Amino acid sequence: VSGAPSRYTERVTSQRQILILLAHPTLERSRINRRLIDAVSDLKGVTVHDLYETYPALNINVRREQQMLLEHDVIVFQHPFYWYSTPAILKEWQDLVLEHGWAYGNNASALRGKITFNALTAAGTLDAYREGGANRYSIRQLIAPYELTARLCGMQFLAPFVVYGALAFSGPSEVVPYEKAYRSVLEGLRDNTLDVDAAARAKHLHGGPA
Ligand SMILES: Cc1cc2nc3c(=O)[nH]c(=O)nc-3n(C[C@H](O)[C@H](O)[C@H](O)COP(=O)(O)O)c2cc1C
């Protein structure tokens, strides 16, 4: 997706700053998320924030998290899909950080105009995550709480970046196309060369075999 600037991007004159909130409780055993994060962590304008590393006891520092959000324009939630949802720390993060009067309500505007999306890996296949498939719903439908939370906070919600069939990868070389795609999505958002309105309407930012 590329092309015309949207109403969300008109005010952008310089590069967007991107914050990746990484939530993987056992990153040392990860085969996909670790490679994805390694593929983008050197990108200029990208900050990687490993939540389980920072808060192993889930004792989230709300002010620090809010400050980080203020300093970035794009907020990425990167995580494995756990029980059709996210690992627990992201729920705790939402419950504590997205305070009433700061993130939403009472004309709160801290996050207004920012862009957000989920970058996730799932064991299930694209064919399973559809109406009539084993998992009945698409990933985009299942992450509706993220979409509605973003909307309540005045953020623009983009389609998810999904790696399906994450347990069926035979080796690291199979992950490479996803590493490249993730990098190019982040570069496109950073440099404002990706059409965010089209990305908001899409089913995926990237999904299925590249
Ligand atoms: C506790 C737990 C719950 C999981 N729930 C789901 C699920 O609901 N749907 C799914 O497709 N995969 C599920 N999985 C599989 C993970 O999504 C998969 O292991 C992960 O995406 C692989 O990424 P990684 O190599 O970075 O760990 C689950 C895995 C664990 C450990």
C-alpha cells in the first residue's frame, strides 16, 4: 500500500518515530518474533521496548510508558497470539497505561492522531482464521479490542501484520520474507510512503506466505 497522504499524515513533516512494544514471555525460545525484532531493531526512528524484559513481575511503570508513547507517532504491539489474544503483560499494560483523562475521556488527547497496529505470529493458518475455518474468525476480527481501544483514544488502527502457521516453519530461511516485509512496513510508516488509509482498510499489512 502506497500513495496519497491521509488526513492523519498531513501534519507529518519529518519522519515518524516508531515504538515497538514487544511482548513475548519466552523470547529466548522464540523462532519467529525474535527474528522479526532483530530484523528491525537497527532501523533509524524505531525504538524497541521489550515489556517482559523490563517488567518481569508485570510491575509496569505507568509514567515511563506514557512518556514513551508521547515521544512516538506509531505504536506497534508485537506479540505471539496466545489464546486468540495477547500475552498477559499487554492486557496489564493497557489497563494501567491507558488512563482515563490521559488516553481517553474528558477531552484527553495524548494519543490522538497516532497510528497503531498489531504485529503478531500465530500457530493457526490463514485458512483456519476465517469464517467457516477451524478458528471461525479472522485475526482482524479477533483483535477487535485493540481496534476499539485505538478508536477510543483517537488513534488510527491499521490492519495487522500477521505471520500465520508459525509452528510449521522448517527453518530460519522461511522467516526471511517476513523479516523483509516487516522492515519495509516500518520504513514506509516512518518515511510516510505507506498509504495509511489503505492500510487501515486492508485485511492485512502483510499476511500469509510472502
Ligand atoms: C500459551 C499459548 C497460547 C497460544 N495460543 C494460540 C492461539 O490462540 N492461536 C494460535 O494460532 N496460536 C497460539 N499459540 C501458538 C503461538 O502463537 C506460537 O507458538 C507463536 O506465535 C510462535 O512464535 P515464536 O516463535 O516467536 O514464539 C499459543 C502458544 C502458547 C504458548
